[in-house]
Amino acid sequence: MKSQDIRRNLATEEYLMKNFPMDEPLFLFYIQKPCVIIGRNQNVYEEINLNYLRKEKVTLTRRISGGGAVYDDLGNLSFSFVTTKNSAKFGEYKTLTFPILQALKRMGAINAKAGGRNDLYINGMKFSGNAMYTRKQRLYSHGTLMYDVDLSVLDKILTVSKEKIVSKATKSLRKSVTNIKPFLKPSFQFDKTEEFRDALLREIYQVDSLTKIEDKRVYLTSKEEECIDQLVNKRYGNNEWIYGETPQFSMSRRLRLPRVGIVDIRLLTEKGTITTIRFFGDYFGQKDIKEFEQILVNQKFIYDEIKKVLQEVDVSEYIDHFSNEELLALLF
């Protein structure tokens, strides 16, 4: 796929699975700009450093399949198999990833193998994570291939907050990870991920030129493209889906500042909305803090949304010497 936007790529997967006439399995490859994809059942606040994403303009979305949080950049090659339910068993990743593993072995990664629930490893290090989704008689399995990803970013993004967070959501299991590129033969260590993608395709189909499998390429109509755009707006680019699907969770934040004293915040959210928030501490204030708490209740717990609400409020009137910016920093 030509798109480098994870939201459109996931929407394309979903559209094809639910709507595309299928005589044989579909095989998709896509490369995207820096993004984080959280699993269907995960807590976005718990899994991701949202402050880093906002500063670095990293795209965030939620997929409809389960599993853990994933970081992709232009050094990652994502793939997807879309097939009928009777062609693959849900949770059986080894069968679907077998062609990729065999191709990688021929390219030099002779120690690459499937392991764990849904991962691919080389020398004990993970280079691919996979997830599945099924609906009616269709199924897709999608995964990542870390080819030349900036690994230094992972700990900055996929790091659970040190603050106390209590949640019913699924937590990611951190593993030692690596790129596959160093394990390939020199002739397959390309500068661009697109070159690796094309070489991998040739190895999978055992051809010396992609022109020989041109007849297998699928082209979408303008109407199908419009349907995918609608799905991006409805789901993958929609905060109601990204944040609103977050399971109920409680969170506490505590800070001591010389001129302010202790500010202790306890909040409860449901579907990404603040249902309860309480401020405790030894601070002073001109106005009743309960009035401020009521302003924040029923607001979306999203940085930009809370920032917008605070434009109409002077936090220092409720907590002396405490600014709107300091509150945002404490919350997020």
C-alpha cells in the first residue's frame, strides 16, 4: 500500500476483510511514519507516554485486534494476511508467518523462528509482533517486521508511568527487541525499507522480478477509497475510538512545590471521560476547589481537551501560585 498513515492502513485492512470479494487470501505490506498502535483492550494512558507523542507529533491510534502496544516508524515493515476463517485457525500464528520466516532465512536470518504466543525471534530477541481479528467468516492476521527501526525511541514511548495507576486493562509485556537488518546477508541490507519489502516479496513468491506477480496486485476503486476514508474518520482517526475505548481506570498524581505546597489529584475515568476528580493537599486557594472539580467532571481526559477547558479558568484562584500549565504537566 502507498499510504504511510497507520490510520488509513488499518482502515484498509478492516475494509478488505469485511467487504472485498475473496477468491484467495490477500497479502498486504505497508510502511508508515512514526506511530503508536495500541491493542483493542488496552489503556492508552497506562501504556503510552502521551506527552512524548504530543511533542514529537507521533500518530496514535487503536486497532480492533488485541495484543500489546507497538511503535512503528519508516524503518518498520508491516504485513497483513486477509483470508477466510476456514483457511486459518484463530491464534495459530506459526502457519501464517511461515512464508515470511522461510523468506527471511533465505535472506540470511537463519536463526529466525516463531516463539511465545504471537512473536518472531532471532537469537532470543523479538523482531516481530502479531495480532489477529475475526468477524463472521473472515479473519486477518497482521504483524510488524522491525527492519531498521529507531530502537532508542521505544523506552521513551512504550513506558508505563511511574505514578500509581490501577486498571483492568491489558498491560504490555516488554521483551528484548532487535532489528532484523543486521542478521541478513549484506546483499539484503538495504538503505530503504521499500527495497527490503520488494526483496522480501520476491523471496516469498520465489521470483526474480515483481513484474512476474503483477497479476496478483489488487487495485481499489474510487468508491472503495471513499469507504476507507469514512472508516478512518469513524474509527482510526477518531478520539472517541482511541481514548473512549479505554477501560475504566483510576489514577493519582502528587506534586510538592515550594510556593504551592502539596497537590494530590485522584481521578476516575470511564471511556476516556473524567467521572470523578478530587484535589487534596496543604495548598491555599481563594475559591472552593469543589467548584473547580465540577468544571473538570465529564470532560474528555485528553490533553488538548483539558487545555481548552482551562482557557476559561484561572487555576491559581483555586490553588494559590499553581498555574494552568503546571496542572496540565501534572495531569499528563
